[in-house]
Amino acid sequence: MRVPASTSSLARDGARVENANATGRVPVVFVHGLWLLPTSWDRWATLFEEAGFAPVTAGWPDDPETVAEAGVHPEVFAGKSVGQVADHFCDLIDRLDREPVLIGHSFGGLITQIIAGRGLSRASVAIDPAPFRGVLPLPLSSLRAASAVLGNPANYHRAVPLTYEQFRYAFANAVDEQEARELYETFAVPAPGQPLFQAAAANVNPWTEVKVDATAADRGPLLVISGEKDHTVPWAIADASYRRQARNTHAVTEITEIAGRGHSLTIDHGWREVAETALTFVRRFVDPAA
């Protein structure tokens, strides 16, 4: 009998929290985005652990353990909202003995900013972050990347996989064909449609969950990283997010662009450059042993 994904994922994340607490070091909580799993952060976790931090590669609610399991049970991804995922990570952070650093990619970058705005992070890095309410640019490439979900209203309640061609455009446009196929086979899983619909309606919905308290006094330092060739979250969106966050007079807000990189910048052959950029920023503000 298969253990329900909700039970196994909670147990897995609980173990990671306990392991981080046992080290006595500052935790780094990694938040993945749509169409990926926590395993997409494995190499990052090793790098940050070697730098003295305690990595926590937690998942969204009900995340399966592997890409293979995701293919057998894609239904577990459906029905996850931005607010539900943010609250899930806040609950996890509440169980940590020490306030963490947060690093998130894509919708994970949005979740990272939401949590930082609640005062639960020492420092945060949002990589190609999905837009929040008040971020107005909507480039055509972003619309095309999101059309795999937004093109069918019924996808709101579904788990939606990407075809290879859709993944190639939305994630892997800045790598060669061989690597793009390897990334798709290694990392791609279905994703809930609801967050994309929420983001698309955020600027016309005053009650949206897709909002960030950018001026919170206890937000902590924030770095936004943008991939130069990203189709899904191009510079216009990343820069608009940064400009809203830069209104915060209580904490450092910075942005940097990684040349020649697409939305797969956290998982492709150039992941280390991005990870070391994030690590350098975090080290300016956080001593992992302090």
C-alpha cells in the first residue's frame, strides 16, 4: 500500500528540519518553483553545507520524492495555492531553532519574498521570481511560457505537465539541445495550475494571495537574480520586482543579472555561478555559525 504523499512529504521535511537543528548552524531553506522538485537544489545544498550552513531542501505540500514517482502519481501536485505553499513554509520555519536564510527560484522566489515580508528570514535570494501584486510588466515571452497552463481555464484545478517543447521554451532556451533534453528528463514534473492563474489575476484582485509586504521593517536583505535570456521571468519582471522591494528603507535590496542564462539557471551546467552569487550575497550579512 502506497503511503499518501502528504504523509511522506511531511515526514521528509520534518527530518530535514531536525537535521538542520542538530547542526546548530544557520539554516538555508530552499524553495523550488513550478515543474521542479526539492531535489533540484541538491547541488546547491552541498555547496551551502560546505560553506557552513545547514541546508533544508523542503518541498511544497505533497511533493513526491522523485521524478519517477511524480510520473506515476501526477495528481498529487493539483490544488496548491500560493497562500497554501507560503503558509506551509512558514510552518516549517517555525520549527527551526534558528531564523533561516531563504533562497527561492521562480514561484519559489515569490514565496521567498512573501515569507521575508513576514519577517521570517535573515537574508533572502529570489532567483527569476514570479511577479507579485504591483509588478506590472507582462512581456510576450512570459505569456507564451505560461500559456501551457493559462490556455485552458480547467487547468486551474489540475496538475499540468510541460511537453518537451514547452519546457525548452520556458526553461531551457539558453542551453543546447542535448542539455535541454537531459534537464527535461532529469528534473521536469507536473505542476499545479492554480498559482499561475493567481499571479495572472493579482493586479485586479485586491484579495489576492500573490502579494508581498515589500516595506516590512524586519524583511532583511534581499537579492534578486535575473537570467539575461529568461523567457518566463525576463528582466522587465525581475527589475520591476526589485524596484518595488527597493522602497524598503530598512534593509538592503539588490539586483544582479547573470549573462547568457535562461530560466533553468539553477539546474543547468552553469548552476554554480548562480549559487556562488547567492552565497556571496548571503555571507555579507549572515555568519553561518553566529
